[in-house]
Amino acid sequence: MIFSEPNGINNIKTMHVEEATDALIVSPYGIHALVIYSDMITLREFCSFYAKKSIEERNELLYLAPFYQTVGSKRQSLSEGHRSIDVQKYEKEHKSLIIADSLENYYDKVAKIFEIESILNANHKLVEYAKSLNKNGLSYLGDMGAFLFKNQIQSLIDYEFSLPTEFDTNLNLKGICLYHIQDFDRLTYDQKQKIIKHHKIAIKI
């Protein structure tokens, strides 16, 4: 099924949460994916589905960088429901889960900028860390809301285009960029088109 907006953007596949999770989980390492979520309930459900499959079925290191949830509330939402996981066990014992606030992750408070080079270096270090733990790979889910919150849309564009459409498969990395629909709608038509085309997979949930 294709999601078509009135402005003509029609390259985004609309999927149910579980369908979207399965599509991304079975995708080969190297994908740079875009996921646009409609609301926080949908995002929480998606993260819960993805976390369970990534950690328990795929033996991955899962890195979550939420923006509209605190780290504490993200831990709580992953611990609840029929797709719940033992967050403390996976964070502390198995070293399979890392949760970090996306604003703190991306934004340099001193320089008041998004330091893209340091973000990229941190991503590569995470891949190496996953290898050291004998994980099959790294899934990185980062919410782009931090860029919009700081009104740094050009920094967002620069960051997205600093990443390849497909990562080197030797990295064993899946990069999944999360956008709230209201944040995505703040972009111009051309910006939306560029971002969509720069991702190997684009999904709306």
C-alpha cells in the first residue's frame, strides 16, 4: 500500500506497526530507513515490537534515542504490555540495549550546534562496541525531533545527507530515522522529497 499526500509525495509505504517492524528486521544490514509515526502510542508500540525482535531474535545491540519520551518513560513503555522485555536485564547484564536522550545525543549545548562529525564517530564506535559484545549487528533508532525542536532544519538535512542511502554492509548497521508526522510536515515539499529519496526504505506507521 502506498501513502499519498495531497502535495504529491507518494514514495512512502503505509504499514501497520508489526508489518513495518518485520520489514525492517528482515532487511539486510546496511539499510538507512525512514519511519514516520502518527502519534506517541504508535511509536511506543513500534519500539516495543522492534526491541523484542532485535534483542531476543536477532541478537543485536539496540540503541534507542527518543525525543518525545524521556529515557525513564521509554524504559517503562518497553517493560509493559504483551511485547514487554526485561529492560534492566538487557541494559545491565546482556548489554543488548542502550537508551539515550536524542537531544543530548545530537546537540552540543556549549557550541549550541549539532556536531555532525562527532555524531558519526559515535555511531562507528557503537558498531565496534556491538562487535566486541559478539552481537550480530547494531540497530540504531534515532528520533529527529531534536533538530526540529531547535529549529535547525539545515542541520537536519546536513546530518541525513552525511549518512549514505546504504551503509557499508561490513558495518552490520541498520540506521532508522524516526520522525513524528507533525515534525516531518514542517519540512518543505522539496526537503521531504530529498529526505525520502535518501533512505533505502521509507515507511509511515
